[in-house]
Amino acid sequence: QVQLVESGGGLVQPGGSLRLSCSASGIAFGIYLSAMGWYRQAPGKQRELVARITSGGSTNYADSVKGRFTISRDDAKSTVYLQMNSLKPEDSAVYYCNSDKFGTQYWGQGTQVTVSS
């Protein structure tokens, strides 16, 4: 059974930082062959892509987070990270981890990030 478990969310002041982690289990050969992504969904809004990293290490980011967020992966640990710096109130959302292995996708249950003073 595939499981993606996010952690690291919480309440942070504007300008602060958080590091999200997503640990994967149950995927054959781990996440080695998977593209991994972070998405977010704020209340009343559609889920949107935040950042994605391919199995080869190529990355892409939403324009709203470029220069502030960094996605990385550790295939040996089947874990993907999202380093979030200079956080803004508009970054508040539930953040979801996604894996995509040759079109087969899995989602985590999400972790809440709240940016507020």
C-alpha cells in the first residue's frame, strides 16, 4: 500500500521559514522513478502546483513562489522536501505531496501551513 506522509507544517509569522517533508512508502523501488510534487489548496480555491521535481532532478515552480521555495529529493530516504522562505500570508494553505510514476499518481493527506502575525 502506497503512503505519502507530509510533515513540517504549522503556524509561522510573515517572513518566516518552514521545511515540509514528504516520506513515501510502498512504492516499488521507492521514489527513484517518480516525479514528486508539492501542491497547495487554500479555502475556496482550487488545488495548485507549487513545485515539482522530476526523477532526473529537474525542477519547476509556480511563479508566486519562485526565489522563495526550493524543492529537493533524497531518493535513498524516499523523501521529498519543500524549503519555504520569506513566507507570506497568501502562502497559507493545506500543502499536499504528490508522486507520479509513469502516470500513476498518489497523494498525501496534506499538512496545514498558516502564515499569520
